[in-house]
Amino acid sequence: MDKYKIDGAMRFFLFFVSIIMAVGIWLTGYETVHWVLYIPLVFFLIAIVTGICPGIIVSKLLFGKK
């Protein structure tokens, strides 16, 4: 799994995007936002904590490594 680890810059980017999404959900209202919008937010937070990003794993499997 070490080949799928993300570096600090990617973690910071995912953190920043997660904060923007969370603020958008909060401003819209938790009752108003569709549940699908929570899925990428949770995936981003998991990637930040674990250092393994499922989206990068899938894209490397589909398109190969350059």
C-alpha cells in the first residue's frame, strides 16, 4: 500500500477542499443538502487521516502510471 500513499501537499489540498465543502453544506443547511454531497467529503477526510486516497488508486488502476 505504500505506493498509494499521498504526500503532504495532496493532504493539504484535500483538507482545504473538505473545509470548503463543509462550509458550503453548513451554509446551505444540513437538512437541505442531499446526502450524496457527504460522500466525497467523507472520502476526503479518510484520505487525509490515513494517507491513502481511494480516488488515486482507482485512477491509477484505470489509466496506468505514467
